[in-house]
Amino acid sequence: MRTVPEIRQLEADRFGKKTEKQSASDRTNRLDDPNEQAAKKKKRGQQPANPRPKCRDYSQPPARIQEVDVPDDTKVCACCGLPLKGLGQHEDSEQIEIETVT
């Protein structure tokens, strides 16, 4: 039977750090040629040779105000037939429609 230190050593050998790992910067399998010049890496982001992108147009499309009125026959109570009174609670809402030109 194996002792606790032996088991720990076996686990360290099996699951421990590997010595043959490649570094994160060098993941190639080719040998470096001393005569070959290293290519410069481009910086991230906007490149000096390229023009900047055009600005977006965030102006709002024209708004159409449309008031919808309820027909008179629905403005009465269905049970007693008396006219309905407003409670002062109303809600304005917006409906967004996209018109496409084909």
C-alpha cells in the first residue's frame, strides 16, 4: 500500500505543471531564419492609412400626430346606457412604423 506522500508525488507528476509548454507569444512550429526580417505588427484600432468612417445620421424621422377618437356608441355604459365620464387618466403613446421604399 502506498503512503500519502507517495500518492501526492504521483499526482504531482501526473497532473502537475508541464515543462514542454510553448509560450503564449510563440505558438509556431517553424525555426527562425536569422536572415529574415521580422514583420512589424499593426497596431490595433484605426489605421493611419485608412480614412475614418462616415458619421451616422441620428436625426429623427418626421413625426405624424394622429388622434384616434372612439365612436359615440361605445362611449356609453353597456349595462345602464348612461354616458361614460373621464377619470382624468389618459396615456399618450407612440407607435413606430417604418416605411420602406421599394
